[in-house]
Amino acid sequence: MYFLGLDSSTQSLSSVLIDLRNGSIVDERSLNFDAAFPHYGTQNGVLPHSDPTVVHSSPLLWAEALDRLFQQMKADKLPLGEILAISGSGQQHGSVYMTDLAEKQFRDMDIHGSLTDNVARVLSRPTSPVWMDSSTSAECAAMREALGGRDAAVAATGSDLFERFTGPQIRKFASEEPGAYKQTGHIALVSSFMSSLLAGQISPIDPGDGGGMNLMDIQKLTWHPGALEACAPTLREKLPALAPSHHILGVVNPYLVFKYGLNAAAKAVVWSGDNPCALIGTGLVEPGMIAISLGTSDTLFGAMADCQTDPRGEGHVFGSPAGGYMSLICFKNGSLAREKVKDQYGYSWEDFSAALDRTQPGNEGALMLPWFDPEIVPRVLTPGVRRKNLDAAHADSNCRAVVEAQMMSMRLHSEWMGERPSCIYATGGASNNAQILQIMANVHNTPVYRQETANGAGLGAALRAAHAWTLAEKGQADWMELAAPFTKPESHSATQPDPEAAALYEQLLPAFAAFEAESLAQS
Ligand code: ADP
Ligand code: XUL
């Protein structure tokens, strides 16, 4: 019983194929956008731009990657014809703009052309703003005011207005390019765009990814009329429906059956955001645990029964694909900040890890604020790395400083989520790094666990496909039963906190908080 999860993330398209019969991951693979598709000119998955606050990528690239991934799976003789359902995970907040023709084009795909050819015919905007874009502060301010201020916006949509959220991005497009906005018949998220290609129809958006738009009523899980009004004219007509995360759109697009031999009866399940999918893929289907994803962004999240918002307006509430809600905080200076420090000193990841081993917890009081790019939490619009008691020439201390800062910042800014976690599940590309996980365990003073796959989002997407299929076939599906065989941590994977180091970080936290506050006041 095979189910496929796809993960269209910032830097890559990946897949996780699972077999529900024996709880195993059958195949995992990934295509790195920069390396596999150099003709788009992306750097770390995004297009260079003269204004560093404008960060777009290409929907044509995402479509091409989907074709290529299926080609490779077919060439490697994966049992594509036996897959029962497919779902996916998309980098959150990013948006794709298409003309009225999209619906027909996706329904009757040209099987002689590629997915890219099909998509190119219906784009009303050639590129897509993604979550790293921070160019919409004016739009955020206008929408926040229209919604009645920060607290009212948080209560209405689950989050304060954020630059990367889709609502402010749509507002900017509508006001800067009114002609192209008028030509736009359909606005999709990355998740619903990819889901549309898979299903051969305009796809709904699920409450997991819908929560990242500042446009969804977080209580009712419907479009929020006031937010749509505050965003852009005639927006309701351009948005798809919102549908539960277990929604089945129908069978997969005949294009995929014809080209890659997918089962014509395989179900296409609505996609969700990468963080909501990672929530499922790390097994957090019920409240009480926390996961940290060290992907391009660093995120910290957990499931919540009720909608509890962040009074400081830094965190978010999204719908959980397992029902109820999830809380999340997102740091932009995640993997790419660690990479910048690593590259600055000509280190490999092995060298970076060795530097963490050579230095002491607490870094002898040396502190860094790794704001290489504008930061989301805390909100920093003018970037710039800050150092205290830290010599920029000292490679090893800088490696330790960036990781310690990230972990201390996560701990400080997640306090609104309530009780301290009793353990943390780590996922994402950097969760393969044992030294980074040791610092995580020490700063949070809790054990950290890893799973077989570092792609929690892709696994979560596959589990969501299995859940939706089981629910439709059998009338019921137990999340715990489904997810447990795949999400249980590897027995040897626990990273235990070191009590001495944990006590040291407890003392260091106020100094770090003060340094952050000082730097924010100055900037
Ligand atoms: P995304 O899904 O957001 O595209 P991934 O979860 O695939 O990102 O993570 C990619 C990141 O993982 C890379 O940018 C890289 O910095 C990081 N990474 C890969 N290997 C290591 C390692 N050994 N140590 C630390 N970070 C690593
Ligand atoms: C979450 C966020 C990022 C993206 C890309 O709010 O902006 O985590 O989903 O991974």
C-alpha cells in the first residue's frame, strides 16, 4: 500500500514514498533547484534581485522539477502504478498568479508538452514572491490598520501582518501592477499550485497553509471578508476554496498517468504547507510536544487543541492537518546563516562540526545576532550581523556563536507557547548535524530526538495522503496508529542535555536577551 509525499521547498523538490503495510520508507530522493536547473539562475532556490528585500522564485522551475522527479522515479522503476494516493508540502506563503485559462489548461493538459509548457501559457505574473520576501511593510501597515490594529489582526487571522504573508504580497502586486492583477483569474499558494498540477484542476487551500496568508478567519477556517476587503479588489473571485487537509480532489491528472504510468485511480489529496506537514511527519498529531525544523528557515512548532495566539504578535497559529491548531515561530536566518558563517571561514560541514567540538558551551561570553538577512523573529528589517565579545576573525567561536544565538532566540521567543517541552523532535537538513543538536538539547535543557528521515515535511505529506485515502475508503482513520510506525524516533538518536551546559545557558539567556533588546533599540 504505497503513498507518495512530495515536498516543494525553498531549495529543492523531494519525495518520500511509504509502504503502509510494513511502516517503511521505500524511497526518498531530492532535486536541488540550483544544481539540477541552472538555467533559471536561482541561488539557494531564489532569483537574484537588485532590491534585497524582493525575493521571488519561478513557478516554471517548480513545474519542471515535478516532471524531472517523476521521470527519475520511473527510470528507477519505483512502483508508480501501485501508489494509492499522493499529497504534498509546499514552502509556505509564496504565491502563483494565473489567468482565467488555468482551469481549462490544467484539466486538458497538453500531453505532448511538458508541465512547464502548460504552466507558461497561463501565468499572469512570471515570478512568485516567496516567504523570504520582506518588501511589503507598507502593505502590512495598511492591512493592520484596516483590520483594527495588531491585536485585532491576530485575533482575526491567527497572526499579525507579516511581510512574507500572502495577503500583503497580493496587495502589493494589485497596487503596483493593476493591469496584471486584473488579468489574474486564479491566485494559488505554492502548495495549491503544485496540487493543481497533480490533480489537473484548480486546487483548494487547506487550513494549514491558509493560516499563513493573513486572509483566513482562524476560528471559522473560512476566508475573512474584512481581510479580503483590506487586501485587494475582487479578491474573493481569484482565490480557490478552503478545504480540510484530508480533502481528495479526485484522481491524479491523466498527464501523469500517460507519461509516468501512475495508477489512473490514484487519489490526489490537497497539499499543505511545509510546516503543517512537518508537524505530522514528526508525529505531533496531538498537543504536548515540540518540533524544531532546521531547513532553509528554522521553525519551532507544536500542536494545540485550541486557538491560542501570541500576545506579542511574533508567532503564528495555523490549522493543523490533524485537526485543531498548530503554533509556530519562524526564523529567516536559519540554514543559510549557518552556511554563511561556514563558508566565510572556508569550512566544510565536518570542519564546522569540529569547530563546535573545539569550543566550549557559552562561548566564553561571546555573542552573535546572525541577522545576515532581514529577520522575522524578532522583526529586523535592516539586516546586519551584530557581535559582542566576539572577534570576527576567530572562525571557531563564530561557528559556535551562530548556533548558540539561534537556539537561545528560539527558546526566548517561544515562551508564549506555554509550558516548556519535555522533549524536542528535530527535522530538516541540518538535523543531521549531531553537534548542532547537542547545542539545541543544552539550550532547551531537554532531550532531542531524530527520525529515520530528515525530511519531516515530505514524510508528513505521504502520511496525509495515507490518512485521506484510509478515511475515504474505511470511513475512519486513526492518526496515531497511522503515523506512529513512521515517526517514532530512532532508538539510538536521543541527544541528552548536559546538565552543566544547560545551567550555563540558563545564566546566559538574560545577557543574550539584553544584547538583542539593545541591538533592536539601536536599529
Ligand atoms: P528546505 O526544505 O527548506 O529547502 P532542507 O530541510 O532540505 O531545506 O535543508 C537544507 C539545508 O540543510 C541546507 O541549506 C544546509 O545548510 C543544511 N545542511 C545540510 N547538511 C548539513 C550539515 N551536515 N550540517 C548543518 N547543516 C546542513
Ligand atoms: C513559515 C515560513 C517558512 C517557509 C519555508 O512561516 O515562512 O518556514 O514555510 O520553509
